[in-house]
Amino acid sequence: MDPKILLSLTTFKMPYGKYKGRFICDIPEHYLVWYHSKGFPSGKLGMLLSTMYEIRLNGLEYIIKEIKKSQ
């Protein structure tokens, strides 16, 4: 995993929708599951949302917590 992508999860904000302005890492799991079922958007946003979905799915949130601590 590219560390730059993991860092982006803690610095990139959702640009629209119900969770507009929230960092990708702070978007609730149910919203990521909904996106997974409907299809993630294209581009960087979709890549970050799908990465966060996989992190949550596999119980790897501790990685994000460590990154947030170090900032």
C-alpha cells in the first residue's frame, strides 16, 4: 500500500453529498457499503472511498488511527 494514499484518507475531504466536508477516513461504514453496492465514483475520490471500504472490511482501522496520531 502506498503511504501517500493512506495519508490522503486522513486529509482528503468528501466534496459532495450527505458527508460533504468530512475526511474520507471519517465517513461512516454504512455509507461506504452503500457506495460499494452502487459503484464508487471514478477518479481519485472513488479510489479513496474503495480503499477506505477495504480497510474497514478487513478491520484495519488501526492503520488510519496511527496516521492521524502522527499528524
